[in-house]
Amino acid sequence: MRKFLAILVCKLGRAVGRLVGKGSSLPGKYALKICPDILRRVQLPAHIIAVTGSNGKTSTVEMIAAILRSGGKTVVYNEEGSNQIEGVTTTVLTNATLTGRVKADVLLIESDERYAAHSFRYFHPTEFVITNLYRDQLTRNGHPEWVYDAILPAIHPDTKLILNADDPLSSCFAQNHGKVKWFGLDKCAISTDAPTGVYHDGAYCPVCHAPMVYDYVHYNHIGAYRCTRCGHAKPATDYTVTAADLDQGRLTIDGAVTIQLAFRSIYNVYNILAAYAACREVGIAADTAAGVINNYILKNGRMQKFTLGAHKGMLLTSKHENSIAYDTNLRYVAASKEPCTVVVIVDAVSRKYFTSETSWLWDIDFDLLNTPQVERVILSGRYCNDLALRFSFTGIPREKILVQPDIAAAAQTLKEDGGEQVYVVTCFSDRDKLLAHVVKEA
């Protein structure tokens, strides 16, 4: 009876939530109060694919869903990104019959890295993709090894792990686990000889803490690593980007599958490869997967084109207080060839922890913007003065930097100027404040 009532309440709550534009987590919260172990009592599909990690979860899940559907699979997933246990419960129960059977071939779950152990307490994924583990704002995630420890209890012995071979910490999940598939990049045009960024989280082995060395690096501490003591090293990959040219917007997977990139970002390369690997592991043909992700434009809005007056712009959305996410977007800007203005907006710190803690700004490599084509940098939002202090420690000429606290005023300044390319680097909640002043392009 509790099972039936929990499902009914969740369905009704979700229906009401859709009418008011909310309700992706709350219905699941009430269902769990009625029946705490409801996720053990439902009948789930044969394939349960989970995706977690610091960055790339939403984009990877979206691409997996698109590929699976193109391959003829019916897919249920948390499209709105509610990725803690309440949101997972809402997704499962909303798509279940009143008797508790989920009507799909695949249940696809984006899972918050900190709460994966809670979401998978009563069931386990058949395939588990872990994208990467990076440092984050101290008040939320702290050091990535803490996040590793939070994910570890969620891993079931029967689950097939699909791991990023290029991440020295994520790769540790393979220890004492029998079912592992690896994805990663060979050395290519985007690789460097040494780690980049303000800090180096790959300096020491996560297994024995001895110094690590790198044969090559793709970004920050992601690349071909090896420990000088215990032998922890990048494993051989099952799914491999064998060539990547971001200037031409092209990558090759396993020496045979060519993909054109709608967005020429190293993040996009890894997200595509993770999605490709997951779908191949559940039986989707290589040509089907490639056909979907060729020039794939994400619907979740991490990268959006817009028009602002005479300007053409690109909105680059970063995860809150996640320095590597910002670094990757700054590299995207630095790789551009045309003259541009860069707007950096920090108007909110986190969506949950109201600490105004901005130490993470010092982890971002803003010196990446110290290039000739970046003609001006506008700092905007509530924390523009914190940004200004951080920029004062870069090599960017002071005359290039303008501080404008009000986002609307910054947008108006750009509208009144010429027509050079504009890049806006911001985080999720700040994005909407800017989009109110621009014309979004399809």
C-alpha cells in the first residue's frame, strides 16, 4: 500500500509541478517520506546507466539519451538535471506504472557525485560512467579525494565501470573491480608536455602519494600520468580519441570514426567520448552513435550563441566555483583568432551555500586571457571587485580591464560599441541575468 501511495503522490506532485514550472525534486522527497525504500520496490529496466563526476554530467547524459533513442531504445532520464536522490526518485516513479514497473529499455541517471551512494542504496547501475574528479568550492566539495570517498560506496561489484583513463584519481575506482572499460585521448595536437593551470592536483600519486610524472597533458592534470613509485599509470584505453584538431573542429575515435564538433572545446571532446563509450557498451552501433554526435548541439545551454546589438556572442557557462570549468572556457576564448571582448560575470556564489566565499577565483588561470586578440575584459556582477583584485595579479594590461557591477549596464555598454566578437564567461545562475539583455540564437 505504501508503494502504491508513494508512486501516486509522486505522479500527482510532478503533474502539478509541471503546471507551475517546478517540482522535479519535491515529488520524490514526499514519496521517500511515504516509502523510504521505494527505489528497492520498483521494477527497473535491464540497463541502468548512471553518470557522475565533477564536470560534464549533464552534457554526457543528454548525448547518451539522444544516441540511445536513435538506436531504437526507449529512455527515461532526469532531463532537468535534478540529480540527488529526490530528483532520481521523481524520475523513476513518474515513469513507472502504479504497480511499480518503469516503462523503458534504459533508465539513465545523472547523479550528483556527493549523493551517488544515497541514490544507489537500493539498486545499482549496470553501467556507471565517471567523467572526472576535480577540486571545487571548499564549502561544497572541497578536495577531490573527499569526493572520491563519497562516490566509492555507490560502486557495486556487478556494475561495469566506464572510467576516464586520463584522470589519475577517477582511474582509482578500478582498483579491485573486475568490470572496467576505459576511455581517453592519445597524444594529439592539443596536448602539452607539462601540466597547466594555477595549481597541479596531479603532482602526487593518489594511491601512494609519491611524485607523478606526465608523458603528455591535455589540460590541467588530465593526460598520460605515471607514478614514480607504485606504478599507478594511465591504462590502455578501450575507446580512444586517436586524433583531435580543435582548430578544424574534428576528432577521430578509434582511428575510424570521424566526428565534427559543433563546439571546439576539450570538454566537448571528453563528453562525446564518454557518451560514445557508454552507448557502445549497451550495444549501439558505432555509426549510429557517430551520426548523432556529429555536430551535436547541446540543448542544456552550456554554450550558447547570442546577438547583443551589433555583436555576435558566445555564452560559456561554467559550473559554480569550479576552476577547471572556468579554465576550459578561457582556453576556448584564447584559441579564438578574431578580436574580441570578454565579459566575466560573477553575480552569485553557489546556488546553495550563501557564504560569499571567493577564494576559488585564485584557482582560475585568468592569464589565459592575456592574448592580443582579447582587446577588452569587462568584469561584472556583485563580485566584480573580487574579480578586479584577482585580475590585478595577472599580466593583463590594466587599460584593457573595465569594472561594471551592473550586468544590464555592461550589456548596454556593449550594445553601444562596435561589432567585435563577445565571449561571456559566467556560471549557471548568472547566465539568465545576461540572457535577459540579448537575443538568443537557435
